[in-house]
Amino acid sequence: MPKIAKLWNKLADPKNIPRLFALILGLLLIAGFLIPVGLNTDQIYTRPAPQSQMDAGLAIAPYDRGGEILESPGVTEAQYPENSQNLGWINSYMTPIAEVLKGISPYFGTSICASPGGVIDESLYYTRGFDTILESTILMMAFIIASWLAINFTMDRKKGKEDIKEDVKRAIASSDRIASEVEMSNRKAREKQAKKEFR
Amino acid sequence: MLIEDLGGSIMGTIPLGDIVLYLNPLHIFLFVTILVFTALIAISRTETQVEAMFGSLDENKVAVGKKEFKQRRFLAIICGLATAGAMITGDLFNFTLFMALIGIVNIGIVSAVKQVDVLNSAYQYGLIAMMCGLPLFGGAAMILAATGTLSLFELATIPASPMMIFGALVMLIGVCGESGIAPFFASKAEMFRTPGSPFILIIHLSSLFIIVRFVEILLTIL
């Protein structure tokens, strides 16, 4: 029983939780090698064959979906076509910056500023626009949190005298704890050594 | 299992392109409840913890500053809205995005506190949330690869294959880690030990609702 009690106590320490999570995730992913995995070719979000657009020399390969602005729609599939009336019409639309970059570089599609979340992202996600909004919301929240912390610097503990006192106290306590832990492990090692020599 | 068997008959849909939000009695109940809680949180003030001092009759008040209060209230409202969105979404990938948003906002709510222990556990939770990106989006991608669609209406009619079950399991691990249920509760539970009660509570509430909704999604697609 004491072993289970020790295990529960280890679970209550936040420091061990990421390790436990990584272990469980790793085991599950290793078990995944046993699962038969195959791509269902009947996809609604199809992609061109690898390298086919590169070989054709398209500047925004591999994201070219055809179509001409205000003239003809490109190729896009939708789960619910009745919800996407103008399907394919914005496939070729790009911002002026993207147009300029496309003229300069033949490898624009594979560059970092093109995708994902880049200048040609919008044209790919006409049917899944809500996802694009959420993705940028996540990014925005991350920036809000980081910039708020950077501006206010809430962990600046060099100003308050009380804070410094508390920090010193805590440092002493933790160094005491570490020293006693070291001593304990030393004693254990010595005992082990003594047992071995006794044999 | 069909959607009608789980949450009652569908009362309407909100089409946003391929992402169709759908409403049935269960979802409407969850959606309205979390919105009411978010409204209550938006108009409430934070608690002030009073600590008795040792060796004297004085007391020590641990309050939340005004700037910090505003920041936390904003993030708590965003967290409530994201949870509400996850309640009615009808798309698997959309759900994982809401989940990721909740995770990052949860860290944000406690990021401004001054207790070192709380910050330490928030850091550990952040590590888990970062790792959860792989199982959440990877699981959704595996289900997409196995079936060719992400819409819950379509997934409900497709019989489960081993690859789908594996994808759903991977997603389950992701949701467990991100919402901090057992055995991963310790880092998230330690995050609550700070003043500012109503905003801290939304962290807890969002995990509860997400778990209920994810179990429903699992039953739908498998």
C-alpha cells in the first residue's frame, strides 16, 4: 500500500505532471504503430499530387487552385455547397503585396510569408472562414497576454523591500532543503557501500 | 451514433460555410448556462483574501490591483465565449481550435499573479498545453484522413474504423491534458490558489463543460 500512497503524492506535484503526460502520450503514439493507417482518397479538401504544381512552374505552388479574378472560378470543394454561394470565385484573389512577391519569386508558395496564416491563406479557406478567424484570435490572445506582461512586468521584485526579504527567506529555506536532501542521499549511498563491503 | 439520439432533435443550424453550428436541447442548455455564467463574471468584482498575521492581531489583505483586474476580466470573458462556442460547434477541427483558445486564455488569467507557486504551476500547465497541440490537431487530422470529412453530421453516419478510433483516442488525451482532468489535475488545481475568485473559476468551469461536450462528440463519431 505505501507504494500507491507515494504514487498519489507524486501525482500531486505539478512538476511531475508534464512528464506523466508526455509518457502517456508517447506510449499511445507508439501503440499507434500497430493500427492500420491508410489515407481515404475520398477527401473533400483535396490537394494536388506532390510536386505536380512545382513541375508545372506555378509561382504559388503548391497552393494554386486555378481561376481568374472576376472571370472564372477556381477549383474548390465544399461539404455543403448550398452554404458557399460564391465557391471558387476568390481562389485567385491575392493582396497587392502577394501579387508583387509572386512576380519576384518563382518559389513564393513555399516561402514562409505565403503560408500558413500568410498572405495567400485566405484564398484557400473560403469554406472554412470561421476557423481562420479562430486561429487569428488564438494568436491575438497570445500577443495580448505577452505584451501585457511585458509592459507591466508583474514579476519585477527588485523594488519592494518586503519582496526582497521574502525572496531571501525563500532562498534560504530552499537551499536548506537541498542541503538536507544531499545529506540524506549521501547517507544512503554510504549505507549501500557499507553493506557491499560487509558482504 | 446519430446526433438525434444523444442530445434530442435538432432545432436549427447556423451555417458558416462548411462549419455548421447546430442546436439541440442539450447544446442550447450548455450554451445558455455558460453565457449566463460569463455575464455574471463580467459584472462581478473579485474577492479579497484576508490572512491572519502570525503573532499579532493584524490582518493581511491580498487584493487584485485595478489593472490586473481589467486584464483578467477581459480574458475571463474571452474564455467564457470560447467555451460557449465549443458547446454548439458542429465541426471537429473547429472544436479543437476553441479548445486551444481556452487553454491559452487559462494561462493568461493567472499569468499576472505574484504568487511564485501559482506561476510555477501555471508554467507546468503551459508545458502540457503546448504538448496538447500535437494530440488535439493530430487526432482531428487522423480522423480527417480516415474519413475525408470533418463535419459531425457526416462523421455520425460513417461507421468507426480502427484508424478513427485511434484518432479519437489521441484527441481524448489532448482534451484530458488541456482541460486538466485526472491524472493531470495537479498543475491546474494549483493555479486556483490565488485571489480573484470569479475569474479563476471560469478556468474550472470551462474544463467541465468541454469534457461534457467532448464525450458527446466521441459518442457521435464512434
